[in-house]
Amino acid sequence: MQKSDGIPHFVEVNNIISSQSEDQVPAELSSWLTLVASQRDKRAFTAIFTFFAPKIKRFGIKQLNTEAMAAELVQETLSKVWNKAHLFDPSKGAATTWVYSIMRNASFDMLRKIKTKNELLLGDDIWPIETEEHSDSEVYADHLMERQMVAYVDQLPEAQQLVVKGVYFQELSQEQLAKQLDVPIGTVKSRLRLALAKLKEQVGESHD
Amino acid sequence: MIKLHPETPMLSSFVAGELPASVSVIIASHVEMCSVCQQEVERLTLQAANACFGESNVMPMAGVDSVQIDDEFGSFSLEAELDSNELSMLEAITGMAPERDTIVNTAVVEDKEIEVSGVRFTIPRALRAVEMKPFQGLGKLSRSRLSLEDGDIRTSILHIDKGGSVPTHTHKGFEITLLLQGSFEDEMGTYHAGDFIWLDGKHTHQPVTKTGCVCLTVSSNAIRFTKGVSQLLNPIGQFIY
Ligand SMILES: [Zn+2]
């Protein structure tokens, strides 16, 4: 086998994919979820998606009968995984069990909707998905903070706004931004520095 | 001490999400009260997840050492594994704005308490989103139907006051009773809070309660009274279950 810097990683990922047909769960699943939670990491999510999508689809066809409903289940389940990865606690159990619970709850509610035309969602009440008791208020505080930050950002001069929004909301790299805005990367850096200093000031003021 | 639990095959179907809503709800209500079944459900969920996604040999991790995703994936494109439908789904999902609002909904659950005929009791969490019709009384019995819309299966909360009883009856389909509070007796024994009692058409019973009790009941068919004068009461069977 060839040895160069890029190749071993290539092989590693390749193994992950080929091993899926043999039903082995990649050992990295938990760390991928953690990456999605902390950084909304798209590549980690792509790996999660690639592993789970076909299996959820199989489950969906069995439970919901049609290909279309099964695809809806895949979308519903993996959207929740993307949005709620921060609620996954690796010390409490395997990632597969966590995803299974999300999938089963979604499938249950979908099936009920088809059968009874009833919109009442019961899945998450029947099978509560464990979350840390205190995490909610923290997340809520985060959320308020985030809203406040958005308001502050909107008060920045437009050039600085573009940079902040690009980096923090669209998760672009500074290089990508420089290209997009057609300015030197140094300009992106200095605008960002100025903007952050201003934001810090404002957050500090409102907290005193 | 809870003596009666749902049997394992029923718990497996519960975990798989294969049971009707009303039956799922009453099992979930038992599981809330029963640590034995909580463990069993945990075990069965792990088993079901393994059957669906493959065996996880990895021990649950206490924490994650910073994983360098860049190094891990190199420049290899995972997307190559996906077809065009899957790719556009992936795009749609990762393009979503952070949906943090929904998390607030899962905020620490507050127990919902209810009072009927002077008795207070806690509604199982599994039922907290389900609408309850007003209690209707008949002698020492009061019943509230739950709006679960589950075909022929009816779900109710039943309160029997101290010294009350239900005339001897049989069940055409099945009847599940979860004793939420208090105790009652019948020909087969005494039942306590948390007991999960499954009866089918073969059983006949006449529950009596000395202390008064509150039950959650799920039944697939109206009950029928079987003894002499009680038969005249058959319309009550419709009322109770
Ligand atoms: Zn039990």
C-alpha cells in the first residue's frame, strides 16, 4: 500500500464506508456527533448521514410501507440529529441507540398521522429522549444571548457586518470571505478585529 | 412493590414502536413507575438499535478528545457514496438555520396533577399532551375519556371511591389496567400502585376497592357483565371502559 500523507486517511474513510455493508458501526460516530454539536461540522455530519440514511430508509419502508414516507423519515430523523446533536450525551449510551430513539419516535408519529389523521405528537412523550435536566435553561440563555448578538451585529457598519455574518453565521473561512468580498485577506482580518472589539464592548456594557 | 409487569414480548413491540398509541401510552406510564421495566426497556432499545444499525462495540465515551476532522477525512469525498436525492437532502438539512427554539419545548417537565372526587393524583408524563374529557360520575365511579383517537381502543382514567366496586364482568377483547394510585382486589389477588394488569376474554373479574383507587385503562371492546341482575347493567359496561 502506498504511503503518503493523504493516503492513510483516505483508506481509513474508505474502510468506514465499505464496512457499512458488514454492519459495523464506525467507532468515530460519537465524536462525529460531538463535532456536529460543537461546530456544526458538515463533514462529520456527512459521515453520519452516509452511515444512517440507508438503514433508516430500510426501517422506514418496513414501518411506513412506501418509499416516499421512508424518505421523509430519513429527512425527519437526520434533521433532528443535525439540530439536536448537542443533546447527545456519549457517557449515557451509544450514538446508535440515541439515533434509534429519534427515528422510532418520528416513525411512530408519522404512522399515527397516516392512520388517524391526528396531528398530536406523542412519540417524545411516550419515549422521552434523555437530556440533562439543567441543559435547557442554559441552552435557552444561549439562545437569548444569540438573539441579542444578532441585534448588536446589525448595528455594525455594513462592511464589518458582512465579515462577522460570513464567519459566524455562514461559517465561511476568512479566505473564502476575502474572495467573495473581493478584498485582501488582511482587510477581512482587520474588519473582523474591529467588529469583535465593538461587540465585546456592547456585551460588556449591557451586562454591567 | 409492583408485582405485575408487561411481558417481555410486549415490551419489545413497545420499544419497536409497533403497538397502538393507547397501548404504548399505558406501557409508558407503567415504565415511568417501574425501575425494573426501565432497565428492561433500556436493554431492549439497545438490542433494537443494534439490530437496525449494527453492533456497537465501542464503549460509551466519557468525553471526546479533540478530534481533528480535517486530518481524519483528508480530501476524500464522502458524498461520492450518496445518490442525487440523498445529496439534496443532505444539503437541505445542513442548510437549515439553527433551530434552537424547539429545544425550549423539552424544558424540565412539570408534573400535571388532577383532582377527582376530592382525590389528587399525578397524570403520567406520557399522557400530558393528551386531552382529557371532563369526569363523568356514576355512583362511586368517575371516568374521564382520553382523546387518543385510536380506532376501537378506548383509553380512560377511572376513579373508584372507597368501598366501590365494578360488577362481575368479562372482556370481549382485551383490557389493560394500570393502577396509578390506591389499591383494589379481585378474585385473583390484591393490586397496588404500578401494577400492570392485562385481561382478555377468558377472564372474569369483580374488582373491589377498600381504599379507593385511580386507574388508567385501555380496552379494545366494551365489557359485559356476566352475573344475574348485573346483566341489566350492561349499558354501564359501555360507560366504564
Ligand atoms: Zn414493570
